[in-house]
Amino acid sequence: NYALAKRLQHWRCILAREAGHTVSTNIAPSTATASVVHNPKFGAAYKGMSFFSPLEIVYQDLSNAVMTALLLRDVCDDKADANAKTNIGNQINLFKSGSCHFGIWRMGFKCGSIGEVSAAIGYVKIYQTYVQGAVAALAVAVAVLFQAGAPHTW
């Protein structure tokens, strides 16, 4: 549903620009908004995605500032791709100059392939104290077993 809604928006902007209207159809970066991180799985995945550079997840303040600047450029600059009088060749190029990828297009992985790993890393970051305690307890147990032998030999 989300992908279809976004495609419909883009198609509508292409048609409006072709009809001579100025359009602003910029693509925001991956943003950790309250509605996204409210889902614990997405929250954990967003925490872990910083492990996959150059990908950056931004917070809403930065995303708002960037998108506002792009909107102002689209509306005020006569040479912007958003202006119908500017020749951009193929209409799909309308989305090229206003896309803020923040590293997602330069990343060495497909975005769909890092979700589970990002969530696992995020959960480790969230529950870091418990993970450290479990690792310490396991290390102590292994040390005792190697030093004293199996419990039946005590």
C-alpha cells in the first residue's frame, strides 16, 4: 500500500509538471520518527543500521530542515528541476535532484538484506547490560569447568 501510494504521488507530480506547474516532490531520508520507532522491531533495526556505513538514519529535526530547504529551492529557484520550464530530459529525472539518500544508495548491501541483522545489532545495543552480564556469566562458567573439570569430578 505504501509503495503504491508513493508511486501515485510521483505519477501525479510528473503529470502536473508536464502540464506546466511547478512541483516539489523530494524524497526524504530514512528518518527515526516517533511513528516508525514506536514499533519495537523497527526501532531496533534503526538502531542497528548505523553499523552499515555509509548509511545514516536521521532524526526528525534534521529531516525537516533538509526537506524545507529543498522545498524552498524548488519553489524559489527558476533553474530547479521542479520548475516546468527547466529541461530535465526524461521526466523521471525530476526525482534525481531532490532525493536525500544519506548513504543508502552508496551502501555495499541491498537495503532489504540488512533488516534482520540491523535488528539483532539494535537489540544488542538496547539490552547491552544484559548481554554483557550473560557473556560474563558464560565466561565464568567456562573458566570453572576448565579449572575444576566437569561437576561430576568435583
